Amino acid sequence: MSDTSARLLQLLSLLQTPREWPGSELAERLGVTDRTVRRDIDRLRDLGYPVEATMGATGGYRLVAGAAMPPLLVDDEEAVAIAVGLRAAAGSAIAGIEEASVRALAKLEQVLPSKLRRRVRVLGAAVVPATGGNPVDPELLATLAAAITNRERVRFAYESAAGTESRRNTEPVGLVPYKQRWYLVGFDLDRNDWRVFRADRIQRAHPTGARFTPRDLPAESPAAYVTGARTNWGTPGLHYLVNISAPPDAVIGRLGEAPGDIVARGENTCVLDMRRDDLPEWVAHRLLELGFEFQVHSPDALVAAIRTIGDRARRALET
């Protein structure tokens, strides 16, 4: 880096401190003349930094708010503080801030030196946000966010609701915070279809280095896809429609993986409404394990599976 470039960065770092700097003090700090300081101020203005000058005995230079936010310079301590704060915000229940926090965290951790990454991990492990749902490692979110931004395929291990682990090779297109959980929307290459993955069930995620061209998502956005506003409901798979006599909170997380699978119909009633390729026998067992009354409307295969389980239970009680 040239002396001029290094000096400009040092000058910018000083101006980003919220105070007014006399030209003589800046010249002394930088070891240059007042005239050089004025030239450097003009260079910063040409780069888009809104530096304001005030006249008089108490006048000087200061950085003011502009039409767009210019790049910021932070020291090591500030970078660690920002990263830890973003990690906490990534798990926040504050609507609208979680996804932006993950994007910012991914950008910041990409350029942090290894020694600062270690400090961030240590501090981040001690900062536990008070949120509901299962916690998600912010490093995982940052990895997925970077893969989405870079349009890079990612591999990971995924644990289903039944506890079965599988390996997934996915083209990720969006991270969606919804009801204190994180969801990844991506195209599953092995299953040749779109999938919604709960982030707290993703393990050992790593980008593959293979880039991809985004496919047409059958929804207006990843958020719309997660919440059920999809345009591909006609794809193969069974439509499960079951009334359950239980509060939604007692069912969510135990049955149905996508957030739109369980729909509230009152304080003590909800509906399982999902289109999935899960085996009817598995869904039948999950419904029975809930311990609540329910009524099946579709599919017929689920009705048959429940009858088979009932017949088996009756035979087991026969003497």
C-alpha cells in the first residue's frame, strides 16, 4: 500500500470518531502539512465520504451523514464487539432484524483475521440470547448466508423429525426467520425438488465450491415458500389434512417440518395441512404419539395406515 493510501485510511479512521478535528491536529497526527490534509480531505470527498468543514477558531473537519453509508473502518476491538452483537441479533426474536444480521455477520467474518475469529467464538459462546425454539449456531447461519450470496452449492447432514440423518447436496436460495426458528430454502439435488430445512437440524454444513445458476423458485420469495404460498402444490406427494384437538404450540415441532404445516383454528384446535412424500405409516405413528384426538380428512392412505395400526393393537390385546 502506498504512503498516500495508508495516510488516507488513517485520516478516515480519525474522522470516523464522532468529534470535530482541527486541521492542525490532523496534520500533527498524520505527520504532514495542513495543505496535505486539505488535499486528502478532497480525495475522501471524491470517494463519497461526506466530510464537512467549519470555519472559525473552533472549526475543523468532521464526517457527517450522507445520502449513502460509506465503508467504515474499525479497529480489532470494535470488530469483535460488532461480530458478537451480530451473533446475538442473529438469534433475536425481533422481527426484520435477524436476516440482515446474518448477512452482515457473514461479510464481517469473511474478512476477520483468524485470531479475531477465535475471540468472537469465545465471546459468542458466552452470549446467550433469550429466545424460544432450538438455538442455531450463528456460524452455521453465516456459512449458509455466504453460500446463498455466492450461489454456491452446500453439503450438510440433516436430521429429520423422526431422528433419521441423511446427507444433502443443496442449491441454497434463502434463509427465512419465522416464529423464532430459522429455515433454509434450497433445491435438493438428490431428490430433484425444492425443500425447506430447519436450520437447527442442519449439521456439518460446508460449501462445495460448485457454483449454480438459480432455478425458478415456485413462490414469490423464499419467505413465501416457507409460509406455504407456493405455486407447485401440484407436484407429486400426498396431501395430509388432519384436524387435531390441541393448541398449535403443542403440535408445532412434533409434527410437520415447515412452519405452514400446522395452522391454528382456535386456542385448542389446529389443522395439519401439508403436502409431503412421507410414508403414511410414519405420519400415522406421529399423530398417535401426540396424545390428542384427531380427525383425518385426507389422504386415504393415512386412514388405511391408522386402521392397520388399530387392528394390530386389538390383536395384541386378544387373549
